Amino acid sequence: MHVDARPRSCAFRDLHKDLTDAGASSVFGLSTQDTAYQSEMAERLRLPFPVLSDAKHELAKALNLPTMIVTGQVLLKRMAMIIRDDRIVHVLYPVFPPDRNAGDVLAWLQNNPA
């Protein structure tokens, strides 16, 4: 099963400098695919941020993140978490359309400086 993360990932790639200029100390992706899949995708899409694997669903369970099952595979539903000082301070969910999510995160950061 392949879930197309390109529009959303590429939007975060394209706005990466703006996000860091707006106060994001780091940007990363999170998915339930394995590390090999994520590494290949990050390289192919030239992402300037890491994509982290929650293949065992440990983080998803600990934070009770919304998931869905697609062809027998547990996937995370699209969301963005803004974390400051080791605390989740804002969650953007649901995310639609996916390619607009990075702009929504940027707008939130600009309107809520640290």
C-alpha cells in the first residue's frame, strides 16, 4: 500500500525556510511506514527535514493519535503538531487539502510567536 504524501511533504519542503524563519526550531514528518521507505521518499523528494518512523505505533498509541486502516495497514491521519518546550501547544487537525497544511502551520507560527 502506498499513500501519496508528496503534496503535503513537498509543501513543507518548499516552505521550510519560511517555517524556520517564523520560529520553528525543527520540522519533521512522522508516519507508520518503515525507515527504509521514509529514507527513500525523503531523498527522492529532497526533503530538508527527517521523516520519523512510528512503525510499531508506539507514539500513536501513547498520544492517542487518530489512525485509519487502509488495506490492512495502520496509517496516521494527517495532522500537524506544534511543539514548544517539549509540549504540544497546538494541533491542526483535520488537514485538508494536504498541500495547504504547511501554509496553515506557517500562518499559525507567524500569528503566535514564541
